[in-house]
Amino acid sequence: IRRVIVASGGKFEDIIDVNCFLVDMKRDFAEFNRAYKEELGGLSATRTTFSVRNLPTPIGVELKVICRAPGSSVKSEEAAIVRTSGAPKPVGAYPHARRFGNLLFISGMGPRDPKTNQVPGGPIYDANRQPLEYNVALQTQATIDNIKTVLDSCGASLSDVVDIQCYLVNMDRDFKAFNEVYRKNFASIGPTRTTMAIRNLPTPIGVEMKCIARAPAVAKL
């Protein structure tokens, strides 16, 4: 990634947002997270991490990044890094949100309660990774509430969301209930959306969302 960015005339520090794909979350997440912190932790890029079944070549990790274009510039107040105690603590070296120009990039957000770290609707597996019953509708609403909290801290709201990526660990089981909660919150707003089934998330949750929103006037940040 560093080579590609430099070859394009940019700098590694220009990274704004990162998607991280791991083939074996259980085996590799801790080591991956340490390496990520060492290489990318100082950049304060927003991040989403999830497990996929396979990648096109025999590798265990792949990253996709969004960078500012070489030569582009924004005022310092239009490149704010956002962290809030009202949302769940990130599980790695990244912020809750990042502003770049007129856009807000929100890191992957799950349903964990920011005060207790518990999962509304219950975790999807126990400490031994044995499956548990859980309520994905409650998890979905809690996830959206956490996103709203982050947006509020930026001076924005759910109505400013323009695009959402949704990740479900069990599409067959959970899509209908997830979709109904999503509809109640976003049908009138109409952001574009992608929904995909993934193998695992870093914590025992069944749903996570990542979004892009319109940034408010600079004075509100």
C-alpha cells in the first residue's frame, strides 16, 4: 500500500479510511492489531475489520484504503479526528470518525453498550466461542444508536448519512429482522447501502455498520 501511494505521488500519511479483511479472525486478530497499531496507528484513519471466508490468493489479510489525492488540501478544521466517550471504545488504534472536507467517515460500529461494554440482545457466542441465542433486532438498533451518538458528536445526524456498509455474521438467520430495524431508521433518509455476510467480527456481535455522512459546517466541530 505504501508503495502504491508513493508511486501515485502521495504520502502514507494521506490515508483516511481502511477496510481490513482477515481470513482467520480468532487466530490472527491480536497479532494483526499490534502490527496495525505500529504501522497505521498514528494516522487516525477510520477502520472496519471483519473476517472473510477466503481471498483470491493464499493470504490471510488484505487492506483497502481511501486516501486524499496528491496535491489536494483542506483546512485543518476540515480534517478533524473524532473520538467520543458516548460510543463504544474502538478495538484498535483508530478513531470513531474522521472528517475530510465535506465528508464524515464513520468507523465500523457495532452494538456494544459504551458504559458496560455488554451487547444488547446478547453476544452471539460465549467465552469458549460456543454459539448463543441472541436478538439481532436489538443489536441492530443499538448499532444505529451508537452511530447516531458519533454523528451527534460531529454536529451531524442520521439524516446526513449518504452511504452505509452493513455486515451480518448470519445472513440467513438475521437479514429479515435486521432489515426491518434498518427500514424504520433509514427508509425516509435513503442512503445507498451494501449488505454482506461475513464470517466473524472482532467481538461477539452479529451486526456492524460503517457509514459516510455529510459533514456539518466547520464551526460545529
